[in-house]
Amino acid sequence: MVGVRTLVVRCPDWAVVAAAAESGVSPHVPAAVIRNGEVASCSAVARTEGVFVGQRRRAAQGRCPELVVFEHDGERDARVFEPVAIAVEEITPGIEVVRPGVVAVAAQGPVAYYGSAAAAAERIVDHVAGRAGVEASVGMADGVFAATLAARRGRLVADTAAFLSELDVRELGRPALVDLLRRMGLRTLGAFAAISERHVAGRFGKDAVFAHRLARGLEERPPSRRTPAVDPAVELVLDPPVDRVDAAAFAARTLAERLHTGLSARGFACTRLAIEATTTTGEHRRRVWRCADPLTAQGIADRVRWQLDGWLTGAVLTGPVEVVRLDPEELVDGDALQLGLWGGQGEAADRAARAMVHVQGLLGPDAVVTPVLGGGRGPVERVRWVPWGDERVPADDPTAPWPGRLPAPSPATVFDRPDPVALLDEHGADVVVTGHAELVARPHRIVHAGRGRQVVGWAGPWPVDERWWDETGAVRAARLQVLGTAPDGSELAYLLIRSGGRWAVEGVYD
């Protein structure tokens, strides 16, 4: 389904704008927000001094000694953004907060009311500047994803697919997938969108399918045909009513857990959440938050806490909060949370756990195992099998550098023991690897399990030199990736290892 025509209002560099505004720092002073030791957001003045997002804190301060540094604070971002959201809502009701600094609204209403998209955008920008005192840009396209990208560029897009096709895949915001796509030569959203969804699903997984839909200008997830049998909304009556942020945060956690548990038990997850508050004076406030990924219990609690903080701290509410209500406006299937068989909450996970324990009782504790990804270089040595119920701790640190580690993606099929294979040159002779990790001839044909394929490409070889200090345990080998084509045209990629003068298959890429 093509995304709904959407207007997105975006306040550039919002995290640093909010921090500077609350601290009274002039917008003409170079400033940056730091998260986990890196620049998460910086002002335009700081960028002119050589500061950029992703830069280490020390490097940023080295480039710009007068840089004012703030620590990341999500509550501050949401609290300061509430006046901006109110200003946009005064112009066009029905807004949804995507995140602090970004709001979205269906374009049909404001465009029809003001006569054109350009007139609506100009009216919103002027009103936000006058009412909240901040700069904003407006973008329009099909769907929130494309409209947000358009807002970064201040564009009102007529042809969403054409607009997206020229953009870099980095706009997807999924570092692992982006790195893989760029190594495959898919550098634009258009190139990624040109691949069939069936191939994306078979080779990359569910998250890549969601990203692929965005690259095509579609909604991230098709609409769910299921509806809950009962109203999933939850409500909490506060006795006594609260007017402090810390008390509101406690109420947010309690209510978030109730909502998430109830949705999980019915197989649902929430992507659009309406937060409502009623005060002792009868005042009622409502705000909708939209999230690209299904909300976890912590995600729900964060948004409720941020919203209540904005209402209470900003004196938007005229009295203490007496009732808080959470109403999930958009639901998706619970498996969209991408929880594994052994993780997550709810009745399904409990049934799986009981079944595994029962099998262990029949066949022994080692009959049911789960994989633990640890450190190592080859695909086999990185996986350790742990009996069900034991602590799943890697034997080696998977985050260590591990020079020479096989790069992603890993083979889909990995053999416990390398399977013998023949790699032949055009004369039918064995392809040998020299001591300098070089091939003596071009691979021409690979024969595995009695089936031959013509080699159409390869990468490597890469030397494997491990435990060189141990004469009995030393490993000296070479790895090679080979792509073979069968007579029927089907392709298969192999991960080969050359050891002891023989080739063997460590894994197969589907």
C-alpha cells in the first residue's frame, strides 16, 4: 500500500536546540549534544568549525575549543518540544509526534484548507517561529519516512518513488544493512528498491523487507487484518493526583507494563500510541506518538513519561493529573517485534520453555541446546552450543577486534566439520594457494557432493594463521569465497578453506 500523503514538520538539530534553549545558551554559540562519547547533534555554527555528527567528543573539542557541550537527555528534548507541537496543532489538528523535533500530519486537511501544499507549509513555518520561537522546515511526500526526508531538504515532493530513488541507502538508518548493501554495490534507495521483495526476504530477513518497502515509497508494514476482540486501551486513576514529574514517571512505567503485557498476550504490538491525561479541573489533553518500530514496554514508558513531563513542566495542564489513559491507535502482529523463539514475554514464550524442559526430561539435558555467538574468526568457531536452561554466556568476547575475522554476512549453512570439495582450474588441475596466500591459477570449476558448477566469481584468498606459537595446535590455512553456476542457471556461493593441501567447504551462502 502506498504511504498516505503526509506533511512532516521538522526542527533541525532539535537536541542541541532544546539543550541550548533550556540552558539559556545563545544560538550563535557553537554547541553539541554528546551521547556515548560521540556527537549526536550539533548546531550549524559548530558545523562551520568542523564538528560533525558521529565525531568523538575529544576530536570535536579539538576542532572547536569554544564548543559548548551538553549530555543527551531525551526527557529534555520532549519537554522543550511540547510548545512546538502545540503550535503545529493550532494550525492543523491531528498531529502525531514521530520523535522530539519531528511531527507528522495527514496532508489532505491542511492542503485543502490553505489551498495548496506550499501555502500550508509557509503558514506552519511562520506560526511555529512566532509561537515557539524556533525554526522549522516542512516536507511532503507519501508516507512518514519519505516526508521526513523531504522535510530535511524543505521539499514538497510530487513523485515519491523518483525522489527516493536518488537518495543514498544511508537514509535507511540501519547501519548493518547499509554496510551490506554498499558492499554489494547497492548505493541508492532506487537500486535497493529495484530488487524483488521475494529476494530481499529470502536473503536479508524481515528487517530488510521493512526497509525495502520504505525504499519503494510504501508503508513499512501492510495493514493488519486482525483486530483485538476487546478494547486494548488501559487507564490508570491516580490517587492522589500527581503534579510532579517523578510521580508521573512511576505511573508511566506501571501503565506501560499493563498495556504491553495485554497486547503481547493477544499477539499484538503497537506502532501508534495515543496518550491522554485528565486533570482534577476537568481539563483533557491528548497527544499521539508514532514509532517506526513496534513499541516495547520501555518505549511506551519513555513516551508517556516524556509527554507528561512536557505537560506538567510546561504548565500546559491547569491542575494535577487524575487519570492517564493509553490507547493504541495502530496495531501490528506481535512478531513484528522480531522476538526469537527463546525470548520475549507472553504465553507463547512460556509454552516453549515448558516444552523444552519436557524434552530434556525425556532425552537428557544435552538434547536441547541453543546457539551462543562468541568470538572467533571462522563461522564454526564463533558458535557454541549451550544446553537449554544454562547461562548463555559466550566463551570468548564477540566484540574483540579478532583480526582476520570473516566479514558479514555469515554463511546461511555452516558445516560442523568442513566438507571436502574440489576446486579445479580450466585444465582440471587442483587450484593451489601459495605461501603468500595467492592462487596459482584461476578457479574454473567447483565440485561438491558430486555436483559440479562453473566458477563465475571469487574473493580472496585470505590467510588463516592462528596459534603460531603452538607447534602442535598451529593453524595455517586460507579462506576463499566462490560463486558457482549450475547448468540450470542456479547460483550458489561457497566459503572454502584450504588446509593440509586440500579444499573443503566451511559454509554455503543461500
